[in-house]
Amino acid sequence: MASAGKRAYAGGGPRIGEAGKFEGDFKIQKKAPYIEHRLKVWERLFSKHQEELKSKARKGIKVELPDGKIVDGKAFETTPLEIAQGISKGLADSVVVAKVLYKEPVESLKQCIAADMDDSDDEAQNDSPDQAVLWDLSRPLEGSCRLELLKFDNPQGQDVFWHSSAHIMGQAMEREYGCHLTIGPALESGFYYDGFFGDRKLKEDDFAAIEKHAQDICKEQQKFERCVLTKQEALELFSENPFKVQLITNKVPDNAMTSCYRCGDLIDLCRGPHLPNTSKAKEFKVTKNSAAYWLGDQNLDSLQRLYGIAFPNKDLMKDWKKFQEEAAQRDHRNIGRNQDLFMFHPTFSPGSCFWFPMGARIYNKLMEIMRNEYRLRGFSEVVTPNMYNAALFKISGHYQNYKEDMYSLDIESHEWMLKPMNCPGHFVMFDSKVRSYKELPMRFADFGVLHRNEASGALSGLTRVRRFQQDDAHLFVRPDQIKQEVKAGLEFLNFIYGLFGFDAAFALSTRPKKALGTKEIWDNAESQLKAALDESGKEWTLNPGDGAFYGPKIDIRLTDAMKRKHQCGTIQLDFNNPIRFNLQYRKEGDDEKGDDEDKAEFNGAIEKDEKGEVIWREGKLKNGFERPVVIHRAILGSVERFTAILTEHFAGKWPFWLSPRQVMVVPVNEKCNEYAAWVERQLVVKGFYAESDVSGRTLNKKVREAQLAQWNYICVVGAKEMETFAVNVRQRDVEAPLGVFSIQEFVAKLESEAMPCSQDVKVFEPFEGRLPEAAAAPSPAPAPVASAAAAPKAQSKAAAAPAGKAAAAKAESKGSKQGGGGDAGKKASPGAAPAEHAAIEEVLLKQPYVKGFVPSKADAELFQKLSSTKLPESPNLKRWYEHIVSFPPVQRSSWA
């Protein structure tokens, strides 16, 4: 949360007072007086800036284009737009901004301090001469450089386009209401602008007037003009806007320079760059409004926030509107209500989700698959308290920095807090005893309940909640283990995201200007992260200087079915908390029988609260010990938010293994109700979510309602199915029925679609290239007599055979004729010989099917041969057989 900072007052106008709130006169009005004052000051300052530019030497420069062509130009005269016009008029009309990499020192790159950003953007400023910078098309180049011309289809081009569009909307807001503008950034899709409107609340009815002004501004083809000015000049220019005065006062050092832009009557603090003029934004729309707080602090002034979108042509706006319609249909809040997944109560617990049974199935399945993978990947799940004494969060630093976002309680006159994250508890557990290098890496996983005090206006369905759970993990590693653990983490992450059809993009964020730890430590960690990313086989990008102060990180962004980007997972290295919690482990080669105390005096860092009391003191690293590196790792992130993303990604059509509604059994008439209930019961016993519709509605009505409820499979059962223990199967979104399956075949099919796993847990892993031989199959146990309650009436032994002479029954019958039980395996059987089994076993060790990765005629022929002789016993062949039996006979016969 940003700080209110110093009191802001430039004299002559309203101001931010002692309490951090607006003081002075304000009224809603068109043509507010401050606009004319601002323009007069601008004219003087802009004229001065132009004179300074005219004095710059017009030396010859070389501009290199992406194709290698060199264009001659003059410094402080040749613009990127002129170069674009020299290439083609079409390019000049479509280009949005220039990207410039200077080949020589350029003074202006370090000239300005941006005052239009919030505190979280401070480290994002990049003034390094060896980095490409975005540059106004109309701004003269200042040295020899490489030049790239970006269009709207480039992400950086979109950012500039929407930033300029925010200025257009800001001018419209000033024209109509005379509000005081605060901050107006570009977003990933669109932009917003915050303004102080006094007590006036904006409504949808206000959108049309703002859109009309915006359209007029675009038609006026207003130029974007840039001006560099001193801090005192900026204070004079914005003297009647106390919010801008506060930004300048707090962010621009004395004797420093900042930049402003003008388009039409609007003049705004801005780092730029911008479009050449407003006519580029040909389509403009205000999309929504909301309340906001100045600097994000609910103790400060309430603002009105307007969101908008703009495009360079009608087709893009048309596509966007179509996208919005699709997004509305996929909105997780609507699907959650329609599918009876979850609810929120605005009074009893706003921001905390109530999960209905169907929603809880999805929620629990997401955690189940993570737990299953944790077991295979060497993680240990732990359970930690929900609330702690505030002293813990003073050690971690969360109390000092995030207290307002945490829930506190008074317990026996001591301050306690509900935990907003799991890591401090894991640090306490690691520090509970002396640790050895042999124990590392130590991987703690936690699904603990977390609480964060989100502002009520920020709550939004499952995407922004107050109570949630995360698939949190914290890995305690030696410095030399970073690469192997990060590489394993990337593989884990790619496996999970791949299950949902997500594409993931990776970016490595490196050492920022303000960083904890030596450059050597950072360089070593970053080199291991780079190596892990390289070996992952995935493309990745570099975000120089964008790491957290306590360690480099890998940012992961998902792309869903709607091509939207989401940040869910993270891999973050942490050098800070091992120091704050004095975490250490005994080094290799050190005597483990005792600790030699270093008698030298240790004066570590200390931290005090506002009262001057020490709340944290750096602990001493013992002789023979080292500090671990902590890796913060999440894949799903918040399970609530991930569920929202999945809901919209799948549009409520859940994959079978994750679906809360897997099989609906529909009897054709009342006579088949008991059989339908029996089928339901067998599926439930096998671990599937199944129901039977034994209501009095018509068959068509039952099927239609099951389809609308997004059941994955609908099993229609009648007299024939009841007689043969079969089901007639229909699959969601498949027009033609799949056909008749025996109950065994259908269960086998469902089991093949059950929760995926990164490893086949039904087979042994090889040891030194060898596998244990399969044990002889035991004699089948006598079939129990089914009770009247458990099975349909009048079922004969012959009727128990699966429909279509299924493989398992054939094999059982054949075995009985050959002598029964284990004796059958001792006789030579026609078909595949044991040696042939071994050869096929070897093939199936490397691929799922006989001829590769898709089923073929060879699979069907082998299946028929084995079905008429003896069921396979070797692990891979047995697994293959159980999978092939899940396909209906008609489908097997169609394999080429």
C-alpha cells in the first residue's frame, strides 16, 4: 500500500491537509478555471523547453532498421515517424510507437524522474543505456541507434496506445465534470483513470457524455506534446491539483527533472511515450466504473475510477465486443450459480466462499491431484496454525509492511493475527531443531487456510477473496541445489498446467537496484535459474532488474481458452527470511558432535518499531553452519482463484476427472429404476460421481436436463441392458451415442479417464534396468450371491456375461474349460507365447500402444487373441489390456 507521504501544498489552490485528505473548494463544472491557468503556464514552459532543444547540436546519426538497412539522420531533428513515412505511407499510418536501442550515451535517458507511477513501479524505471526504450514517434532521435517500429498488434504497442487513450478519457472527464485527475495507467486490456469528484458518484448514465467528448477529441487530431521541466516548474503547473502536487512532492527529488505531456486542454504528469496524435484512437468506449482510494489507502480520499477501451479500427472493436459476450457467458460467478458450485453471503461473511457439494468436489480434487504429485515428488505436507502472535509477523516483516491487510485479534491482552501466508510457520518448523546438510532439500507443502483483509470494493467472486487456500510449498535448499530444485519445479508446473490445456510463459526477473545480499550470491542464483529454464525446453524471457529485493524469481503467466493472461504460479528465491529467522544448517564435513561457539562479539542488524522498541534482531550464524536458500513455490496459487480461471477456461464443461457430475444413469421406465440405482451404486463404489434420475419425467426430458447440467456421460438403461448388465452410453458434446457397454467395459473406460498422474503407479519402477517378474494370478474367488437390494431380480449366471461377449468373461469361460483356476496357466495356450509376451512387454514399456502412440489394428488383433486365450499377467501388457477393454467393440474394429 502506498504511503500518503508529505503534505502537499503548492500555494494558491486546494491542498492535501494534515489528515491526508483534500481541503479546499471543489464543485462539478464544465470549463473548470484551473484548465485555463494550467494552459497559460504550459505555454511558457513548453516554449522554454523548445528553445533548449533548438540549441542541441544537429550532428549526423546512423539509424539501423530490423532488416539491417542503415538510414542517415540528424540528432534532435529526425523522428521515427519520418523514417516510417520514408518506408511507406501504410507503415506510417499503422505504427504506434518506436523502440530504440541507442549505440551511444544519450543524456535524456537519465534526465527525468517519473512522477506518474505508484510506489510499486519505482524499480521498473529503466535508464540503462544498453537497454531498448520506447520512444515517441514524433520525438526527434538523439543519437545513432537501432530502431524498431511497433504496431498495435505488439504488446508494447498496445500499452502505449491504451496509455494515450487514458489521456483522451482524462480530458473528457475534465471537460464534462472539472474533476481533479490523479493516475491513469494502461492495463493489460484497456485503461482506467481515477479522478476526484467530491461527493459526486459516477453511474452508467454518465458514460455516454464522456464517450461523446472522447470521440470529439479523437476527431480533433490533437497532437501529443512532450515537455521536460524542473520540480518547481511542475509544482507551478499543477498548483491547483493537490493530488498531482503530492506526487511531485514525494517522488521527484529537489533539483531533479520530470516530464509532462499535453493533448488538447489536458496536461498531465507522464513518463510517456504517446501516440503522435489522438486520431489514432478511432473506436472508443467507456466500459465500467468503480470506487477507488487515493494511493490505495482507504483512510484517504475516495475517488471515482472509469475504465475504457479503444482501438485503431472498427473490426478490432467488433471483435472485442464479441469477446466480451463470450466472457460474460463464461463468467465463473454465473456458471457457479447455475451449476450450484458456490455462493457468497454479503452480510455474514463477505469475501469468503461457501462451497456447495458440487463445488467442493472440484476444490478437493485440485488439492488431491497436488497431494498425489507431492507424494511422488518428495514433498512433505505439514499443517500449521491459523493464527499467531503478532511477534512472528514482526520477525518476517509482514507486520511492518502489510498490517492493514491482516486480521488482528486481542487474546489475553496480546495482539494475535490470522495468517495471510504460510511461510513464517514453515520457517519456525525448520528452526525447531539443528538441521544438517543431509536433510536438504527439505520440501514443506501446506494447504493452510489464509485470510487477507481485502477492501470490500475490491472483492470479486472467487478471484479476490478474504479467505482462501493455496498450494503453498517452501523448499529449504543448499545454494548448489537451486538449479535441480527449480528445474524439477518447472517440470512439475508444466505437468499440472498441461492437464488443463494451459500454455505457460516464463520470465526471469533479476537483481533490482535495491537488493539484499552480495552480487556474487545473486549471480550464482541467477545463473542456476537460467540453466534450469534452458534445460526445461521452454522459451523464456528476461526481465532485468525486476526481481524482488530478497531474491530473483521466475514469473509464470498462463494463457486460457479466451487468450487471457493469468499469473498463478511462482518460483521465488528468498535470501532474506533465512536471515530474519536465523535459519541455518550444519555444513558438510563439520563435526556433528558439538558446536564450537565463536566468542567474537556479533553486532547484527536490528529493527525498531515506532516506540523505539526492538522488534527484530539479526541472529548469529554459528561456526560450521550455513544459511539455506528458501524457494517459495506455488502452482495453482489460490485454489479459489484457480477454480475461477478453470471455470471460465472450460466454460463449465469440466474434464471427466475433475467433473463434479460424471455419470447420470437414466432408466427408460419405472421397471428399470432398481437397475439404474444399482448401476449408480456400482459406479459410486468405484469412486465415481454418479446419480440416477428415477423421477417420473419423460426419457427425453431426463436426458436433456442431464445434458444442460454438463454431465460427462449419460447412461440409458432399459430391459435389454438390465438383462445383460450393460449400459447404453452417451458422451457430452458427442452427437452420436457411443453404444452399448458391459458394466465392466464402462468402468474400465471411466478408470482410464480418472485423475491423471505423472507416473504410472500401477507398475514397478525398474531397478538397474530390471523389473520384478509378475506373480502368478490367484484362482478367482467364488462369486458372492447378490442380495435382492444390491442387484436386479431374475439374473441368471449366463446373464452375468458382459454384453457383446466381453473379453474378461470370454477369458474366464475359456479358463474354466481348460481345467479352471491356476491350472489353465500351466497348459500351452494358442495365440501369443510367453516369449512373445516378453517382447510386447518391452515395447509397451516405451509406448502406450503396440505400434506407437495411437491405437491401431495391431492392438485390436492382439486384444482379440489374448481375449480368446489367457489374460496377460505382465505389468505393462496387463495395463495395456485394461485400457483397450475400455473401448467399445465398434471402435476397436475401426482401428486401421
